[in-house]
Amino acid sequence: MYKNIFDTHAHYDDEAFQDDLEGLLSAFPDSGISGVVSCGVNEESSRANVQLAEKYDFMYAAVGYHGLNTEDLTDNYLDAIKTLAQKEKVVAIGEIGLDYHYEKESRELQLKIFYEQIKLANELNLPVIVHDREAHEDTLNILKEFKPKGVVHCFSGSVEMAKEIVKLGMYIGLGGAVTFKNAVKPVEVAKYVPSDKLLLETDCPYMSPVPFRGKRCTSLLIPYTAQKIAEVRSVDVQDLLDMTDRNARSLFNIPQHTTVE
């Protein structure tokens, strides 16, 4: 069994887990899972993830507003996020960023709250967890302007963009997409990312790796992603898991995990 499995991006407040959440999470430590960061997408989900993080030792929370989750956005939303961000188990501002795939909200609003939340993260000395979907140019320009600590999660850009992200000192998060049949860019990026800048994630309950694509994802499926990335990098799977666990703890300022052999 693998150990030191750190899932840097999950959504365990999602209704997909409402029927079996406690049993699922309680089994994680005995399944080799050393850490999970569960991410908010608005104030309500941020609060829910903080509560989960406070209940389980291995869980941590990120708080923030996703660009497509602004239905309940208030004028003082940033104060609410700032208050949550100062809770002990909160390790990042996220999930924040830009999504130009849909036009539900204006790009102007997405850009505004992305700017504001990156500034907040820098003020609090917290990393950001960045969502970038079909918004590579704007995302990169903003990251270059504000230079936050953090990760671009579920990275979908090119190797050239990955190089720019790494130059900024940021991390690249890779998940189940690297296992998809037609995955070209994610595999190229998986080969390139420097060892000290790679993170593993699920984005669960979404983005299950092959052979579970289309089914509910959980952190228990990370080994399938790790196996694919280890294959393209020609490294041992457990070595990759150990490395990405260390990277996650370094980014999120979590004490390094020690295991009893």
C-alpha cells in the first residue's frame, strides 16, 4: 500500500459526499492519505471546509470565492474571507481565479475578485490556489503582477506557460486529467515540472482518473494519477508520493509528515 498521499485540491463539502462523508474520511489515514486540502468556492463552502478541517487532523481548508460562484457575493465578502482565513487550519486562499469557459458572470467581476483575493493572500502571507480555465493569458499576467505564493491547480496550460509559473516560484497541480486517453498537454507538463514544484490533486468529486473516469472521485484514487506521472517521469511511484507530500507541506506551511516504518 502506498503512503504519504497528499491531495492538495478537493471539495469534500460537495453534495456528492453527503451520504458517506464521515465513513469515507475516517478511513483515509489507514489508506495512506497523509493530508487533504479541501477548497471553498464561496463563503458557505469555505465555512463548511473549515469545519471539516477542524474535525479531522489530516484535513486543511482553503477559503475564497471562485470566479463562477458569485451569486451570494456581498460588498463585504472580503471581510468574511479574511476572518475565515485566520482560522488555524486554513492554509490558503482558494479556490480563486478565472473561468472563461462559461459566460455566467462577467469577466470584469471575475477579474475584480481575483485581484482582491490575491491582494488579501499577500497581506496575510498565505498561498493562493488558482483556477485557470481558458483564461491563460489573463491568469499569467495577474500572477506576474502580484507574485503570490501558490499553485495553479488542475493545470491545463502548455509547457511554456508552466515554465512561466515555475519562474514565479509557484507550483503546478496535476490530477486525473493526465491519465485521459487524449491527454497531451498534461503529460508533457508532467514530464517537465521540476521535482520541487509538483503537486498531486483530485479536484474530487470531479476529474476521476482512468479507469474511473465519469465516476465520483475521492482522494483514494490519487495513486492512479501518481502511477501515470511516475511512468512518464521514469521514477518510483512511492518516491513521487513522498516528494509531492513534502512539496505540499512546504507550500502550505504544514509540518513535514513523519511515518513509522
